[in-house]
Amino acid sequence: MSGAKNIRTWFLVHKWTSLVCTVFMLLLCITGLPLIFTHEIEHLLDKDPPFAELPADAPRANLDRLVEQSRARYPKEDIRWIFIDDEEPQVLVAMSPGTDSDPKFTHTLRFDGRTGAFVSERPSQAESLTFMAVMLRLHVDMFAGLAGELFLAVMGLLLVTAIVSGVVLYGPFMKKLDFGTVREGRSSRLKWLDLHNLLGVATLAWALVVGVTGVINDLSTPLFGYWQATEMPAILAPYKGKAMPPQNEMASAQVVYEAVRKAMPDTVTTSIVYPTEKYGSPQHFVLWSKGNTPFTSRIFSPALLDARTGALSIAPQLPWYLTALAVSRPLHFGDYGGMPLKVLWAVLDVITIIVLGSGLYLWIARRKQTGERIAQLQRRHAQVAVANARAS
């Protein structure tokens, strides 16, 4: 009896965790499919003129030239950050009406990273949302900000629970059947039940990896917030009370970029975040760099440089949970092994959509079948009651 009771308990756990998260997991799988091919789709939809054809070892343009061009176009705006792409010959300069204005009002200027030529301008989120931007927002927070991220993290935990409970149930279910059996010629519901179980087991490892890394990614905002709240105050204590210098009195972008390259020669600097009161340090540039090996290229390290002098103040070591976050992001979207891994991720994503959809169908079919049985019993009860009334 205890074995049967345990199976019943696991069945209820699997049933309700699956039902609660299925619709949201379908949304994440559907939006995640194009996100696997983000770079390829963005290239396909890119209407900007092609970059100049130059040798692969062509030197990078001086960042100060790009900053000057950006300020000439928008003299009343501040620079928020600079992104130096290490995969394409481009540099993005983000600007907004103020250093602490809402990030959704930030627009970006795109430059050729070798010639320094202006390429195009991308509007702010408040003005335009591209197809890929919509897919990303739906996948990350459903346009609900932090509340949406935390909600999806809970749904991810329910998915992991549903997978584990499904594995527990699969053993007893398959005792009388050969592995991979799909019972043809029986009811449609039985056929889909066998397919649901088979495909679920086939994608088990992948679904667990994507589910766990998805939960980690959805916790990125509170994890960074916790790090800032616990680590940054001690780092910024010597600068407490000092006013943020105006941007025309700050060190140049090229100076801070070169300072980090000299101090951290085994890394590649990809972004320069300008000083800000609200979102970072009012007295520092924050430069993010990554390693130059296949594994360390997924792990980013910050460096804080004095806003006025450009001298390196500190390069704090990120805690383990932020390192886990950095590693989990590319793993979540299959961005480790080039196109072959992306195709594999896409195939497994489609199979997971089938598993989720079939699970929903099985629940509806079961409810319908149960309803029909109840209705049949009620009809029989009514017929017996009528017969007894006539007999009396």
C-alpha cells in the first residue's frame, strides 16, 4: 500500500506542477526558439550598410573620436555606455537625456569599429520594439519587470519539479512495456500518453539544464542587486559624499579602455559604463571584460576606474553566484558550440513544445473522459430511478 500511496503522491505532484507551469513554459519555448538564432536573425533583418572590408588585423578606431561624433549629434545628452563588439567590427554608443534617466529612453549610435564611420542610429525602447526585442522581453519578464522575472523563476522551479516527478513515475509506468513503446491501434489518448512519456524521457537532461539555467537567469536582477548592496558600499566608502563630475571633466573613454587593457592583459574589454548616481558608481567608470579562452570568454569581470583621472581603483572578484549566472546564460540558449549546437537546441526545444502540448491535451482528454463517465453513471441512475418508480 505504501508503494501505491507514494506513486499516487508523485502523480499529484507531477499533475499540478505541470498544469500550473505548462502555459508559461510553452510561451518560453516558443519565444526561446528565435532567440537561439538571435545573431543570425538580427543579421537577416539588419538594413544597415555593410561594414568596410578591411584586413582582419585592422586597428580599432580611437574611442574618443566616436565619443566626439556622438556628442556633436546630441550635445545636450549624456553618454550612458559604450559597447565594443569583439565578434563584429562595430561599436555602440548609448546616449540619453541624463545619466540617471530611465534606460528605456536610451538610444544608441552605431559606428564602424575600425574606420570610426557612423553607420546608423537605433531608437530607444520607448520609441520602438523590434521583433527580437519583443521575443526577448516576453522570454525574460513578460514586460512585467522584476515581478515578471521572479514569477518566471517560480515557473521554472515548477518545471524542474514536474520533470523529477515524471522520472519517478516513468519507472512504474514502464514495468509492463518495453522502452519506447507507443501503443498504436488503441485510443488516441493512450497513443499520446506513450509519446508524451517517450519524448519527455528523451529530452530529460536537456530540459533539466535549460530549466535550471533559466531559473538562474531570471534571478539575475536580485543577484546583482544583492552583490551591489553587500560588496559595493565598502568599495565606494572612500568616495561617499563626493559629487559626480560632469562628463566634460571626466577621463576620456580611450584612456580608461587602455588602462584596463594594460592592467588586465589576458582579458577583452567589451563595455564601458559611465559614472551614474542611480545605476552604478558616481565616481567611477565600470569596465566589463571577459577572458580570452573558450571557457573564460563567458565569464565577465568588472573594473572600477576613477572618473576624473582614469586610474584603476579596483577590479573586484565576482562571487560564485554571479559566475554561475555568467556561465548559465550561453548554456541556456545553446551559444557554446556554434551552429550545430544551436540546431540541436532548436530541435530539442520543438520536442519540448510537443511534450508540453501533449501534457495539456492529456489533462483535457482525461477530464473529458471523466465527465463522460460521470454523465453515463447519472443517466443509469436516472433510468434505474424511473424503472423503480414505474414498478412501484
